Amino acid sequence: MAMVSVFKNYEELSVFAAEQIISVVQQKPAAVLCLAAGNTPKLTYQKVVALAKERKVDFSAAIFIGLDEWIGIGPTIEGSCYNFLNELLFAPLSIQLNHIHFFDAIENDPETECLRIDNIINVLGGIDLTLVGIGMNGHVGFNEPGFDPNLNAHVVVLDAVTSKVGQKYFKENRELTKGITLGIAQIMASGKVLLLANGKNKAGIIHKTLQENIAVSVPASFIREHPNGLILLDEEAASELP
Ligand code: PGA
């Protein structure tokens, strides 16, 4: 069962999450990491970069797998998942391109991309650490409410909530109708999973995730069953828990 921890604030939550990532890479320099884009882990990644520099942690052998991507949004567009991680993590840590495996649904057929990424994960022997946020509708990656828990990487028609909320990452209005994502099965097969949530606007969905039955209507609830899962909340996100 995953452990739930509540931190005083976003800063403390982010430092803790960053230490988890640093420690996995210190123990296994060639660790396979799957790190979500999104506002929630922003500070975590800034802390990772700062700690890596301060402690001279070597990320040069680490491998990065994309969790998800908007279909139709290229890697150079600000707001794409790749662009987000590149700015915050890959560029500051000077990660080599051949250590980064993201879905490229612009250059390639999305279904073929799913198989390509599934294959890379298999060849690498699985993911060591996955970090996910939680959507306002309880999604993880783009595993939306009603998802099929048996799928590996797959193409998704995005939930209306995701299409609407997702606009916050883009400067201009974008058509966000489809996405591509790792499946929950791949997330659950990771050695360690961190689920992060901060802020009052996540309190309602965190309550559902942790207090109601584990169900496909709240994808994040599946993380509760991860044997090495850490659900990390700030006090605001935890404010509707008993
Ligand atoms: P956020 O997104 O971190 O920007 O809130 C979370 C998600 O949709 O998974």
C-alpha cells in the first residue's frame, strides 16, 4: 500500500520529492525515470537541479521516459510536455538527447509511437521511478476517468476537463482533443511511484482519490495499491481528508 504524507507547504513537499529522485539516481546512476510535466512538480525539478549541482550528483547515465504528450503539439512549443521538462530539467542537467525517450506524435504515427515507447521501457527493464501529478478529474498521465487499467502506452481522447484545464500551459488557445500516455499498468510496474498534489483546488479530488473506492472513475486511486508508492500532499491538498 502506498504511504500518504502531508507537508506543511509546497516548498517542503517539493524538497522531499526532489530528494527521492536524487536518491534513486545516487543508488543507480543509470536509473530509468518517468517524470510528469505540469505545474505541480515544477518546484521539485528546480530543487533537483539545485541539489544535483550542490552535491555533484551525476545524471549523465540516467534515462528519461515521457509520461504523456498532447497530440498535435510539437516539442518546441511552450506547454508541450517535452518542452516543459526540457526547460526545467533536461537542459539544466545537460541530459543527452539519446537518454530522453518521449512520444513524438508530430513526426510519427501515434500508435507506432506507443509501441516504440513500450519497447524501450521493456528493453530498459522497466521504470525505476515515476512521478505523477493528479488532474482535476483524477487523471494520471492521460489515463482519464473510465480508462482501461490493462493498457500500456495508448492514444486517448481527452476528457473535457483535461482539454479545458490544459489551456493553462499554453500562451495561445490550443485544440487539445487527443493525447498519448503511458498506461497505468506501466506506472504501477515502476519500482517507485510518487503522486504529488498541492493547493486547495486539488483538495476535492484528493479526498475522492483516497477516501472512496479504488475505481476507474478516479484513475489516481489505483496508485494507493502501489507497494512502493508515496502520495505526497501539502496541507491545502489534504484539507478535505479526515
Ligand atoms: P498540474 O497538472 O500539475 O498542472 O496541476 C496535473 C495533471 O493534470 O496531471
